[in-house]
Amino acid sequence: MATDSASACIRQTERFGAHNYQPLPVVIASGQGAWVLDVEGRRYLDCLAAYSALNFGHRHPALVAAAHAQLDRLTLTSRAFHNDRLGEFMERLATLAGTQMVLPMNTGAEAVESAIKVARAWGYRVKGVPTDRARIIVAANNFHGRTTTIVGFSSDPSARDGFGPFTPGFDTVPYGDAEALAAAITPETVAVLIEPIQGEAGVILPPEGYLAQVRRLTTEHGVLFIADEIQSGLGRTGATFECDNAGVRPDLYLLGKALGGGIVPVSAVVGESSVLGVLRPGEHGSTFGGNPLAAAVGIAVVDLLETGEYQSRARELGAVLGRRLEELVGAGVQSVRVRGMWAGVDIDPDLATGHRVCELLAERGVLAKETHGSTIRLAPPLVITAEEIDWAIDQLREVLAELS
């Protein structure tokens, strides 16, 4: 697939970069909306959107304009000083989430790590858990990031094996099992940390009513409900947050990816002041967290979400995506799971691996990525059209026919 120019880029990357990724042999040079061009000018429909970081597409005009304007003024101060964009960003994001306080960071993993610290501090200072005894319940097959604390409570061997020893204080229960969750809560439990939809596991949807049961149990037992909406949030599933679809509000939202508009890394812990307010000056921070460039882009992202346009597009186009994918069940696809513009597609493992299907899709001009063997994920930018979705699924149908 790779041309001489692309091959040179790939060789250079492999020669000087740590081998912690296995990307498809596509070297992207530019992008606009839902489409990208490689170094040779070949066009691809991006159906991954950087794992939902590009919900608004490549180089959205409003987001690029916000970044350009801020680049001409101020990019970084550190939190040693105030800047004139951060306060507005935090107020606007808190209002969008219907809550009170924001802790700005950079990456999704930082948001998760920050929430763990906040939950433990809340447990000691508010709930009264004995020092160093706080426990957090997580779900099997979770994916919350790659730091050593986080991979320590992963059940994925590729994320966990070889990186111990790990941080104690976490209890794992089956995802979607409210009875197991209830049984795991003890007086030392300070939080339940879950993805409303498990992304890396294959876009796994919880049973109907599960998130409401999590909210009920955590409230009854005086435990924080932390929703990792880093992939599911900000329009992807047809609502501002997947928790909105379930009619629940967690104590803390974890946000990232699309919050930076695909331009800069921006993440945040968003929640009630009674929880985030436990942090004291000097206990947590980040040199780049809350920088004015990130804040300016984040404000522009909130602007886009406040209109409701992208949430509506995800609902409407998600219906098209789901209908077209269902047509493939029994024709090389074993099952599909769709919420908004996010789909997990289980390829028949006797036919091909997910990686092989993604290679063949790329040859046809569609970019997607596999996870866990024969499952592929589709998460196109929300600016994609129904016609483009149809074309992408037509390519998948033809790939499956070739493999049969």
C-alpha cells in the first residue's frame, strides 16, 4: 500500500520511534472535515476520528480560527498566574455539564489520574475513610489510559503485563452487573469509576438501566460516581454526554479528546464543588493544564456543542450507520453495537482478523481501526454525511465479500 514517499516516512518513524504502536501503512499529510490526504495525495474517509478526538472533523473552521487568534496573543502562562481565557472556559464547560467546577488538565489519562486523587481526598476529608484505606471500584475490560496506576487495574494483558508492581486500592467487578457492584461496595469504597460505554473493549453497551443502577447504588452508599466520558462524551453518542442518554448525572465527568477539537490536548474533571473543592493549593497541578491556547479552543468547542447540532447529527446519522451495519450481519459480520456515531463491528474470526479488514478498507479509501482480534471500531467525525456513510459501508461489504 505504501508508496516510496510513504515508505520513507514509515521507515523514519520506525527507526527513531519507540515501537509502542502498530499503525496501518497510511501516512496522512492533510485533512479537512471527514477526509484526509496521504503524502501522495490519495484521499481517505476517516472513520476513526482519532478515537473521537476529531468529533468536529479535521480543521473545523471555527476551531482553527480560535486557535489562530489565540496564537497571536498568548499560549502559555502556567498556573503560577491567571490568564484571561481560563475562567471563561471553565465557566462555560461547567454550565454545559450542568455542574459547578472544573479541573483542567491535558490528556485523558491525566483526567483519570486526577479524579482518582480527588476521590481519595474526598473519601478521607469528607466521607471519613481511614487514611490510606480508600478503595475505588472499576469494571473488567475497562480502558482509562496507559499510566502505571491505570494499567494496574486493567484486565487487558497487553496493557498490564510487564509493567508492575501496581498501585493498590482498586476492586474489579464485571461491567454491566449491578448486583456484583452492590456486593463490592464497602465502608472504605470512595468511588465507582466506569465508562458509560466501553470503547477499547469494542464499543460495549451496558444493559438497559445499568447506569441508573450505578447512580442509585452510589448515592445510597455515599460513594462517588465517576463517569469516564473521554470517548463517549461531547456529542459522540447523540447527546452531550452518554450519561444524558441514560438520564443520570455522575458526581464527576472525565472529559478529553474532542474537548481539544483535534488541535491541542485538553482534558478536564468536571463536577460539583463539594467534590472538586477538596483540593487545596499545591496538592495537584499541571504546567500546561488550563493554558490559554487550550482554553480558547475549549471555549470554541463548547460553542459548537451548545447549539445541539452535533448531538442531533450523531443521532440521525447514527441511525443510518446502524441500519447499514445490520445489513452485514450474517454476511461476514457476527454482530454490531451502535450508539450514535460509534459502532463496534464483530467480524467473523473465521473470515479475517480485524486488522486485516482494516488493511483492506484502507486500500479502498476508508480508515478504521481494530480492537481485540476481530472487532473493528467505527467513529467517523460528526460532520460526515449520510452519503459518505453509505459509501464507507459499501466498501466494508465489498471487503467482506472478497474475504468470503
